[in-house]
Amino acid sequence: MALEKSFEPAVEAHSSDEEAVPVNVDDDSIVADWTEAEELAVKRKLDFILLPILGLAFFALQIDRGNISNALTSTITQDLGIDTNQINVGGSILSAGIVLLEIPSNILLQRIGPRKWLSTQIIAWGLVATFQNFIKNYGGYLATRLLLGLCEAGFIPGALYTMSTWYKKSETSLRVSIFFLGNLIASATTSLIGAGILSMGDRYGVAGWRWLFIVEGSITIGIGIIFILFLPPSVGNGSPLISFGRWSYFNRRESYILVRRVLLDDPAKTTNHLRISGNDIWTTVKNPRILFHIVITTTATIPVSAINTYGPSVIKSLGYGTVRANAMASVGAFIAAIMTVFLGWVCDTTKRRGPALLVGAIWSLIAFSCLREAWRWSAGRKYAAVVFSMAMNSTIHILNVGWLSVNCQRPQERSVAMAMIIMGANSGGIAGSQVFRTQDAPLYQNAFTACLVLSAVAAVEIVGQSVWYIVSNKKLDKQGDTPIVTGKTDETPDGQRVELVKKWRWTW
């Protein structure tokens, strides 16, 4: 009976203007009315429901965005009458489309809801990806790449924001890493799937690269249908569309724990029906701390985008066949998947983010140093250098997303910031698509030098951001005027109306 009193009125309290008692959730007297075992059980249940659905959708996004690297090992350039530099322009246009609609898409998500909006996006880009098989010339190639980018815009920050509403700050980095496994596994398996599809060669008068777009686009549409049917709508509402309101993933007790534990961790998450104003956007856009996170992501993404696109082609240039080169290129992404999850776990365990990012930057610095000198080596050693340069595939960016998320003070700020950091990643993708130039082939010394320098710059930026947060916390301690985070009215298990209050600390 106590549970029923505590859960239902808590929802109603958000819409009431009655006075509420301020409650400091940092106070040791404020304890959860559930056991640690209960929370762990419901969190594990949530992990196995929410993360696979979001990760599967991210997998679909990446195979449709990244399969151009596999198509390059086929006959797409000859069939369309274009060269490597023109392929690069298409990559830049795709990223530009994403950047253009990133924030507007995230605003729509808040108004329409994650299940409706994100599902629509998946189906839309799946159709565009499939229809790429009909392109006949350079104009068609550019048009489909732009449409693909526009349809994908906002999905990643929208999914990240949705995830943040279900988890506490101390759980963010590992879950973000697991979510990005969809991206990393796609990077790995796209090469394997692509190798299998391209091994069919031209069938029924359709070139291998066209089959690549047909098969992988169809996979995305199927994943979109799964997403629509099985995604839980929101925290406190675990009834997926396929249930028709007859059942829920979580019982009443589990739903109560899921909602309450997040509120006690971050009172700002009590805001329902989030609306993002122009002032919210402008305040977030000009925030120097957020901008510095964007710079880190952009710097780190440029070499990642470059080597991921041309990795299979570089491997093929070592004397391997098309199918084998695509399969061999997947090894780096599998290593990246393992390292990203491990470093995400380290972040949440230590409650520190900067050191894990620095590990990724130093790894990339060493790998590109080796790759730059690999032209002197045997084919086997060159291949190893390529793999290790791909083995930090987006790891810095992924960990940086979690780092930024926990340092956002308001839900509006977090929503816009997630869009901004993905815009930064795609801006890095635009620049990265221009790193490998036709005239630099086959050694690509200029490209590898650029990647090396950018990895070094990323390492310096990460150290700088960490020091900034450390110094800021010391200033808060010295001045004694720590900012206060408040949430809208909530209700305690005994029925008391409260306003949750918590002191703010920066996470470095």
C-alpha cells in the first residue's frame, strides 16, 4: 500500500503549484526505501531491455553510413565515373546534413517523444540507404548521401538523451560505451557483411556494391520495425507498443525504483514534458566548457573518420584481395569495442573521465606514429599498424560524450549539448573525409602525418579540460558557494511534498 501512495502521486505533484519542503538529497538521512539488491536487479533488467534496442538501432545507422568504405573496394567509382576525391565530397555532404538538422531534430524528439521520432528516423534512412542502389551518376550519389545525413540527424543525441533519463550519473560512461557498441560492432561486421555480399560479384546484372546497399538497407528497415514495437516509451512507463497497453517490462515496484533512484541522483531530471527555448540553445552554445568538449571530439574524430573510410583500401593496397581486405579491416573495430567498454567501466568505477580519454589519445598517437613509418616495413607489419590505428575507433569521442553528459547541469542543457557534440563529431567527419587524397596515394604520408598531429593535439586538450574541472572544484570548495541543483516537486514514500536539492560538483 505504501508503494502505491508513493508512486502515483509523485507524477501528479509535477503539475501542482502547492508549496513543497526543500530536501537536500546529499543529507545522509535521505535514504532509498529499497534494498541495494532490488536496485541492482531492476538496473540489470533495464540494461537487457533498453541498451540492446538502442544499440541495434545504432548498428543500423553505422552500416548505412559506413558501407561506402566497402563499396570503394568494388566497382562503384568505375560504374559512376567518379574518383576518390568525389567520394570524399559525398562523405562531407552526409556529415553536413547531419550537422544541419542535429539540434532541430532533438527539439522535435522532446515534443513528439523518443519512440515515435527515433523510429521514424530509422525507417526513413533505411529507405534512403536501400534506394542508393539506383544511383547512376555523381549527382545521384551526392543527393542520396545528403538525404541519408538529413534522415540520420539527431538520432544519436536523441538516443543518448533518452538513455540519460533512465540512468544515474555514475552509470553513464559504461552505458554510453555499450550503446556505442552498436557503432563499433557495425564498423567491424560491416566489413565482414560487405565481404560476403561483394563475394557474390555481379548477379542478375546488378553490381556487387548495389547489392551491398540493397541488403544492408533492408536490414535497417527491419531493425526500425523492431525499434517501434519494443522500445519502452519513458521512465515510469515500461509498456512497449507491441504490448497494446496490456503489459509492461516493469512492475509497479520496479517502475517506482527506476524513477526515484534517478531523481535522488540528479534532481534536475524531475522535469517532465521538456521544452527547449531559444535561450536554452543560446546559453548552451556559448558555454565554454561545453565548447571545449566539442573541440576534443572534433579533433579526435578527424583521424578516426579518415582511417575508417580508407582502412580497407590501404589494406587492399598491401596485396590482399577485395574480400580478404574487407574482412581483415574488421579486426581493429573489434579491438575498439573491447577497449571502449573496458574504459567506460573504468570511468564509472573511478568516477573519473579524463584519464581514460587520455589513454585513448596516447594509443592513437603511438599507432599513427607507427603507421607513418610503416612504408618501410613488410606487408604483415604494415597491416598490424593499420589495425592498431583503427583500434581506438571513436573511443575518445564515446567517452567524451559520457564526460559531457555528467557535467550538464540542466536537462535542457544536456539535450542541446548532446546534439552539439554529435555535430562536432560529424564536423570532424567532414574534415576527415578530406585527409586521404588521390595525389597522396599509395603511401599517404601526408594523411598519416595529419592523423599523428591531431592525436597529439587531442591529448593536450584532454589534459587541459581535466585540469579546468579540477581547478573549478577547488574554487567551489574555497569560496563555499557551490551551485545548487533543484528539481520540481516530488513526493516521499510517506506522502510528504518535497523539492529535491543537491550540491553541484564537476566531474573530471
